[in-house]
Amino acid sequence: MRAPLPNTHTKQSLAPENCIRQAKKCLMIGNLALLLFMLALTFCYIFCPIDDAVHRLLIGTLIAVGAGALVNQWGQQKKGEKDSQDSLWFSTVVNNIADGILTVDTQGKILFASPAMEQISGFTPDELVDQPLTVLVPNHLLERHNATFTRIVNGRQSPDCSQRLEAALKQSNGQVVYVEMSYQESLFQGQRVFVGILRDISERHRAEEERRKLSLAVRNSPSGVMITNHLGEIEYANPKLLQMTGFSKEEVIGKNPRIFSSQEKTSEEYQNMWQTLLSGNRWYDEFKNKRKDGSHYWVVASIAPMYDDQGCLTHFVSVQEDITSIKQANQAMSDAKEMAESALKARSDFLSNMNHELRTPLNAIIGFAQLLESDPDLPLSPEQEEYTEQIMQSGQHLLALINEVLDLAKTEAGQYQLTPINAHALSITKESIAMIQHLAEQNGIQLKLNAICEKLPPILADPGKLKQVMINLISNAIKYNRPDGEVTVNIEVVDTDSIRISVKDTGVGIPTEMQDQVFQAFNRLNAEGSDIEGSGIGLALCKNLIELMDGGIGFVSEEGVGTTFWVDLPQAKG
């Protein structure tokens, strides 16, 4: 419960109806006494024998004067009744007007408050009277209020000068409302007072604040905003739109938006736009516009119709985004893609020709070398046999290199066709180990195979290409191992979806700074000067082949300890 403000003594002097009631009572008593006096004189004048003419004249005069006084009193009573009626009308208006009325003196003390003030402030009139005006002022505005009130009190405006202002008013519950106040200086019993009429404008203030925020948002929007009337004449353009177009505000207001047109839209496109808008729907599209300097820019625009409360079309609002940079980037990407596709086709054509031009003579060289080596009619000397063997090894190495290059090119170009089938990882791994076993023996490397069980679930893979991958990984583990080292091949179930085959060596490991280059084509990781054969293509090809089988490939390596490459392949379903 809110406690009433102190100092709430009786204020009868400010209530006109109380004064009127007291005046009527006094007037009635005076009239009654005067009437009794006149009746007594009249009785004496008529019934009492008075011989003295002077006394009779005196009594008659008193009667006349009394009658005149009574008549005059009667007239004054009528006038008082008229004043009373006027006061009643005034009181009725004051008590029922929706606007609040306050009267304050030059010290800021409230002298009178109308009933409507309770609706506006939450304080009753009795709670406000004799209180300082600051009881209605928010705390953060006290300093400003005091300065303003002092300026008003010390002002030089005439008493008839009316002033109007807007102010924040603190309610009894501490909430702040906004009021419009007009006030006028007046004189009451020789004292300067200020009479103010207050109207609650909180709703209007909130609406104006919303409009202000909206206007600020539109003005500072990173998008171009334009508003036209129903005839298509520009009424507003925000700074961003002016920046986009290069026009000034004065150059666009009142003009048709076609001043931005690049003249590339067809009449059918314009017709479609207007049909969409006039049907009450939002229109959205990308198109090219023209700046003031003649240069073109791309925008994505949204245009929506606006209607008044009666449903009549009044305006169109357009929001535009400059997408020129995006369009340029997309065009650059398209051009780059086209160039890449052209280069890829050229490379594919080149490799296709190379496949024929290189493979054919190499096969011939290898074939003739084999004939020389095996012809019993033309036996070779030991020196000739050594040369022939070198020719065959070099030719086979070069042929293998050509095949790898061609395979890599095909996988990168998406021309490689794989046929994944249900396959068994264990059997493919065993076959791969058997094919590379002689290399391990030549290098003194111990080759091991570990499998969790013999009945591993089948995998979905191309057996031939998986064997190619495994041979590549195992041969690398052998070639880059230390003397008398080990290579261990593991097969395990990773989860219900995949099986992992890993190849672990005991070699020197891969330097940390080079590990991000492992799957780059033609990168041998500083092994170019060594006597280890290789082209730097194998791991890149392995990665492409595994990914074509919906698998994954990776590695972990530690210098001086070794490297483990692993391949994950999906389990066959059903």
C-alpha cells in the first residue's frame, strides 16, 4: 500500500463549492433579520399612534430603505446564484476534463491539482497539493528540471504568454510517462502562479520513438533502401542507395527508378514485376543497374507494396544489395573452372597420346630384350646379358612410371572407373604380401601379417586396385626401412561400418615439417638424391583410389621410430 504524502491538511479555500455554500448561509441569515426588522417598523407605522410627523417620516424612510435593501439583497442573491452557477460549471469542467491541471507558485510548490492528475500520475490531488513539483520529476532529470523552472520563473514573458513543452513525468509507482504541457503565468491574490495543463502522450511518444528507431535503422542500413509513391516516383533514398548509384538526393527525389536502369531488362520482365506487385506480393530478383557515371553494377532487390489502413496502395519499398563483387567472384570462378577443364582435357588428350606413343616403343624394347636374352640361336656373352638385363629393368621401370602417371591423371579427371564388389581384405593382403616378399628378402626386411581372425567381414572394394594400393604401401615400407627392420601388416575391425588395414615400418620416419606434403604428387620428401627408386606418384595415386572406393587413408609418423600408413574401407552390407 502506497503511503500518502505528508502535509495533507484541509484545503477548503481552493474548493469553490465550499465558499459558495458558506456565502449562501450568511446571506440567508441577513435577509431574514432584515425582513423581521421591516415587519416591526411597518406594524408600528400602521397600528401605533404616532403624532409626531417627524417620527412617522423617519419610520417610513426606514421602511423604504429596508425595502430597497431587501430588494438589493434579492438582486445580490440572484447575482450570487449566477456566480455560483458559473463556479459550478467551472468545477464540473475541472473535475471531468481528461487533461490534468496543476497550479504551482514561484517556489515550485503545488497549490492545486485536478482529479485527472491521479489518472496521469497515480497521485491523488490531496497527495500532490503542498508538495514540491519535483515529486513528479524523474531523478535523472532533476537538475535539468530545476534549471528550466528557474528560467521560467525568472523569465520576462508577460502573464498572458502561454508556453508549450514535452516532459517526462514520474508516477507514484516509479514508472515514467511522457506528457505534453502547456502553462501560463497568472496572478492570484497578488501572487505569481503558474497554471499548467498536462496531457498524457506516452502512446504517441512510443510511436514516435519507434518511428525514430525505424528511420535511424533505414538511414544507416548497409542495404540500399528506396521508397516510391504509387505512381513510381522516388520519395526517399537512403545514403547507401545514393552511394551505390553515385546520384545525389536532389537528383533522385521525384524521379522514376528507371534512371538506374541498364536497359537490359525486357518488357516481359517489367510486366511480370508489376503483375506481382499489384497483386499484393513481394517481387525478388537479380539484375544489372547503371550508376550515374555509366558503369554497371549488380543488385539483388526485393520490392514490396505498402497499403494504408483502408487497404489502398500508397507506396513501394525496395531493398537492394550490391552483389557486384559476388558476381565478379563467381565469374572468375567460372572462368577458372572453364580454364581448368580445358587444361584437364588438354592433359587428358596429351596423356592419351603419350599412352600410345610411349607404351608402344617401350613394350617393343622390353620384348626385344627378352628375345635377346632367351634366343638359343644367338647366345649372349656375360657382358651382353648384363646389358640386356639393364635394358629390361629400365624399360619395366619406365613402363610402370607411365602407368602410374596415367592412372593418377585418370583419377584426378574423374575418368577412372572402379567396380567395387564384396571382397575379402585378408586374401587380398596375403596376395599383395606374396607378390612383394622377394623385395623384403632382398633388403633383409622381416615381413609380418597380423589379423584378428580368419573370418573377417567382407569389404566393398575393387580387388585389383586395392591390391595395387597395398603393394605400393608395403614396398614403400620396405624401401624406406632401416637394415634388418620389420614391416607389420595389421587387419582389424574398426567399427560396424569399416575395416582397417595398416602397414607399420621401423624406418627413419617422416620429418614433421614434411608430413603435410606426403600425398602430393611428384614429391619424394627429399629422397631424390638417394638410391631408392621412386617417382613420388604412388601415395597420391593410393589416396585417389581409396577415396574412389569411399574409403579413407592416413598415417602417423615419428622420426627415428617409424611410420604407419592405414586404409579404412567400408564393410559390405547384406
